[in-house]
Amino acid sequence: MCKIVALGDSIVWGQGLGEESKFTSLVARELRGTVVARYAHSGAAIGPVPSSTKWETLSAAPRRDQKHDFGGEIPYDPPTIFSQLKGLQDDSRFDCTDIDLVILDGGINDVGVHRILDPRVSKKVIRGRTEEACRDAMTALLTQTLRVFPRARVCVTAYFPIWSMKTDLGSVTRSLSGSTIRLLLSMLGVPKRSIALATNVTLATRSNYFDRISRESLRTAIDLANAEIGQDVVALADVAWTASRSVQTKRSWLWGIGPANTMDFNKDALAIAGRLIVHLLRHLRASPLRFATKILPQDPIAPRRFALAKQIRKLTAAQRMEMWYASLGHPNHAGARRYAKRILEVLDTLETRSPVPRAALCATAFD
């Protein structure tokens, strides 16, 4: 039986998808295996590369101020992906020498979606942050992953252009496309002062730029990790992502926003969500009464995510909005199936791991 672990951010976690629909679960089903550990969570960054001493003190425990277990669906920063890896290594429930496949990703939260889409942030800054995260930090993460899991092959999932020229703002409402774009960008964290500068052209261009640089950086990291052990055991699941698959397109592979399916939302959730939407739309000088019922998240997990968010105290309206719309721009059911298909394709290209000397299992990739 193929034993799989999942490390990374909201993409590998499967934001907005039920357990059976996550692409890691689809891969496990096809390989007649099981996902024995899913440490990936929404909002996770790779984080700074730790020293050998710092590595020993890393922990995958949730933030200390959290009084509830929110799983991976609620966006929050810690633990980093390095901490996830160390947490798995220290978890007595798992035998790292018995893991067959690691599916991981990372880097976009180190860069920041708000920076990627913000017209005020230069491409030089985006390139620098992307190379630092997706090339330099990812190289260290992959090298250490191969040491923690001495039998496992590793599949790194690539990112995608969130926005494209085919993004149809009118798919939400034909009469308020200007409000729609401001709302979407606000949900993705773009500062209010930058939203007025954003157009479909600038957003599509910036999305494609990050997609290209991140893929180049991830390929370099993978090549370096494979060279380190002298085998091709790490591969990139680089899904071919066309413009018609980006957010708010007719054939999108990403969750977007749209009319509410009231069967999935209880009255309490709809009422409070409506107040949050009205608050944000007034802040953006949009037209709340005509608009609010048309811009709820499309994913089926949204009501559950909303209920979890209610348990967290001292949140601003903007923070609750971020949690409510956390699925925006993440692979939907069709996108998850395409990721699973690509992962299975690249696995066929990887070699079987050679035995690893015992001394190597105790070493780290740092210093």
C-alpha cells in the first residue's frame, strides 16, 4: 500500500474541497494507498531556512493563542512548511522510513498574493521574492525532505496564473463589474490604494509573470535536490494552465464567487455574511443591496469555514472576510482532478530510491 504525506499550503491542503475530493486523496485512491498525514494548511509559508540548531527546536504545533482545532481550512501563518516537516519527523505515530510519496508545495505565501496582483509592486520585487522562496528556500526544503523520508519520492505541485484576460467579471453581475473587480482584489489582499490601478490586462500580466518565474525557480530547486542525492526522485507537477481555466471563467479550474446556494448555508451564516459583505462594499463605495447576494463563495466547505471563523474572537471584518472567502482562486473539483492526473503522470518518470546510509538519516541539509 502506498503511504502518502502532504506538506505545504492551501493548494496541497485542498482549500474548499471535502476530504474525498482533495487531489492528494484522488492520488491515493488511484495508487490504492492512503494519505497517512496531511500537515499542509491554508496560509502556510515555507519560512526562513533554519540552521541545524534551529531545526531541532521547530514545532508543528498550532499557534498558542488558538483554543480550537481548525484543521487546515482556516488561513493562518504558522506552522511553516519547514515546521510541518519537522513535526512529521517527530510524530511518533508515523515511521518516516515507511513513507512512499511526499506531495508538497510552497512559496506563494512567502511572496504574497497581494504583492503579485498589486500594480504598485515592481516585477523586480516579485522576481526577487519568488526566487528566494521557490528556488532557494525550496531547495533546502526538498533536500531535507529527502533526508527525513529516505524511501519516498517527492512530487512538487506548481502554481498557476490566478487571473487571465478571460476572467469574466460580468459572470458575477453584468451591471457592477467595477465593484466586482474591487471586491475580488480586496478579498485577495490587494491594498485599497492599488485597486484603482488594476485592470484585467495588468492583473493577467502579473499573474502570468509569477507563474513563469515560480515554475522556473521550482524546476531549479528540483534539479539541485536531485543532484544532491544523484537520483531523479523529485518531479514537478506542472499542470498546463490555460487562460480559460483562471478565476471567474466559464471553464475555470478555480473556485470563484457567485450566487448563494441557500441549501448549503443556514440562515445565521447568510445573515452574518451579508453584514460582512455590506461592510466591505460600503468601504469600497460599491452598491451593497443589489450586490450582496451574488458574491458568496462557490465552494461547499464555506459554511463550515464560516462556522469555524465565528469561534475566533477579536477578528476584524476584513479578517473574517478573508476566512469566509479563503477558497477564492483555489482549485475546484475540476482543478483537483487535473492536479491528480498530472501527479500520477510525473510519478511514472521518477526513479526508485536507492538505500540511504544510516548516517545520512541523522544529518540535516542546513549549515
